[in-house]
Amino acid sequence: MTPNNDLEGFSFFILSLLKKIAQYTVHAIRKNLIVIAVIFLLICSFKISNKYAESSYYKAAMGCYLYTLNYKIYGEMAEGLNTLAANRSYDDLAKSLNISAEQAKNILSITATNTQGIPLKDDFSEDKGPMVFTVISNNKNIYAPLQLGLLNYLKDNPINTKMRDIDTPRMNKKIAYLDQDINITDSIIKTYIVNSRMAYLIKDTGKGNVDIISWLSYKDQLEDKRLQQENRRNDIVRSVEIAYGFAPAKNPFFTMSELFYLLLKTLFISCACGVVVKIITDIFRH
């Protein structure tokens, strides 16, 4: 037998096999139309009812910059709030967020992620990128008081409070000392400049110029240290800032394309179940 005949024979076998599979599938679907219809209706009803229930909820995100601590700590704080909401501990949740218990009852979940969508409680990096807090609620009016309450909850945690109470006064003292050093250095530089002008008339001022450059360099170092201390102090004071606030919107119901995709996928699954039922019944029959 030539290679061409082998290829033709194999092709014929494959086509015959596909034809038999297609015929069996069509026969199985026809035999199990009721089963397929029931499965189709059950899946569609479940999916549509769930989506309808979700569409009655509001969902909004608040973006924040962090200047102290790390993702992990803020993630654990948000997880604590989410646990209170899940356990319906509304009094504790209200106390944490400085809102009323009635308002707290409207909060369904609170989650925190980084900009890549990774939960903050699982992020051990030391990055200082934005944080995203997503809240699902059944009341649109909860988001305004919640925004302020959540921000204060993050800012006023014990670690941030301790840093503000202890580190801020210490840094203020360092900045004051640096200001004194900068003022003294300025006076020395001005004196050198005056003396250099007088010395220019009577002798070489090369050494004086070198001294002035050294003092100017020293002043730059002092100003850099002051700027670092000031930036660090400001970071501790603000700790967390809002990048953008909550803008609540209802979860959308199915779009036409989503509904078509759901129906098509459900139909495929239902037909597949019908074929499986036919295979099982044939196996038991034989």
C-alpha cells in the first residue's frame, strides 16, 4: 500500500468517526430534550437571579496613598473591618469607623488591594504605592460618612498615633537645630565674602575661595538633612491621604452581549449533560 493510500484511508477513518460522533450527539440531544431543557432553565434561573440580586447592591472604591507603615498592616486593618461586617458585629464596626450602628448595617464587605489587585493582607513588600479600598453596600448614602470614618481609622491606628506623638516633636527639634546651623553657616559665608573682597585689594584670595566653597558645600549638606527630616515629619503627620474618594454605583445587570454569552454557554453545558446522560444509559443498557 502506497503512502497516499494510507493517508486517504486515515482521513476516511477520521471523517467517519467524526460523522458517527456528530450523529450520536444529535441523537442524544433529541432523546434527552426534557433533561437538557430542565438543566438549561435551572442554570439560567440561578445565574440571572444571582446577577439581579447583585445589581441591587452598590460598589465603590477609595484610593489612598500611604506614607507610613506598609501594605500588610493596612491590609490586616481592612480585613478586621470586613470580618466585623461578615459577622454582623455592627456595634463594633460602627465604633471603629465612627458611624452609627444603623449605617454600619448597610456595609456588606470591605476589601483592600494594591493597584495590581493583590490583597494587602498578602502583600509583604515595603512599597508605598496607592491602596484601593472597595466597599459593597446596599445603601448609597453610607459612602460619604464611611469615607471620612475609614480614613481616620487608617490614620489613627496605634502605631501612627505613637509615631506622631513621639517622633514628630523629636524631628521638630532636629529641624530647629539644623536651622540654627544653617543660619550660623550663612553668617560665616557672608563674613568670608566681605573679607575676600577686602583681601582682593592686597593679596591672593585663592585660599579664601577654597574656604568659601567648603562652607557652601557644608550648607548644602545641612539643607539636605533638613529637607529629609521635614519630609519624614510630614509623612508621619499625614500617614494616609485620599487619592480619590468613593463614587458609588449600582452593580450593572447583564448587558446584551453578556446575556447572549450566558445563554450560549448554558446551552452548551446543558447539551453536554444530555449527551452524558445518553452515554450512561447506553452503558447500563448494554
